[in-house]
Amino acid sequence: MSNFSQVHELLLHSQQLHTRTGKFYSSLSNQANNERVKMLLNTLANHESGLSSSLQAYINKAPDKILNTYFQFDHENNVEELFVTHFEVAQVNTDDVEIMATAFDDYFCHLYSEMQQAVDCELVQDLFENLHEHMLEEKKKLSIDIYSMLDM
């Protein structure tokens, strides 16, 4: 890790990645043949859109002292592999969607955990710890929603 980043840059990177993930799920939904899978993908797209909006709201209201803090962290990790599908998109099934959703959630949880460990400023550590915990809570809520939807 030799790059220095501002907290603002890292939050913006995450916000944009949530937006991209939501659009990815929507695109898959538009191409899928199975109605249940479409519903699942739309739920995931809405989930990502909500996370993106939450991050944008935080960026808009956060104190400059936090947003302008620099620390050594390389957020330019290659995320492209998360958007590679290993299945026929029209034939996507719930197992495929579950694997993708887990990979995205794991990526964000790991990212926030790494950010928290990389910074020395306690205020910024708290921010990334809160984001990490929020992602874990969202992951639990989403899992409950998905499993109840699949039981229908």
C-alpha cells in the first residue's frame, strides 16, 4: 500500500460501486427468464441503491475534518471480477444470484474493515467501523428478505 487517499475519495468510491452494483443487478434482471429470479435481482438492486443513497447523504453532511483526512490506503483494488458472470445470463438462477450477492457483500465488508485498520484517526476509524457494522446488518436484513421471498 503506497497510495494515500482522502476519506471523501474512499466514500465516493464505495458510493459509486454500490450504484454500479445496483445497475448490474437491474441489467441481469432485465435479461433473466425466471420471474422469481427477476424479483430477487430487483430486490438486490433496490438494496444497493439504498446503500448508495445512504453513503451519498453521509458524504453531503459529514464534517470536512473527517472527509479531508488522508491516510495510506489503496482503494483501486480490481473489482471487475465481481461483475463477471459465470453463467448464461438469461438462465441465471437463485444459486447464481446468491453467490454474486455474497461476493459483493463480502467485498464491501472486507473493504470497510481494511479501511478501519489502515487509519490512525479515531473519528475516521469509527466511521469505517460503523460502515462495516451497517453492512453486516444490511446483509442480515437482506438475507431474511431474500429467504422469505424464496419461500413464497
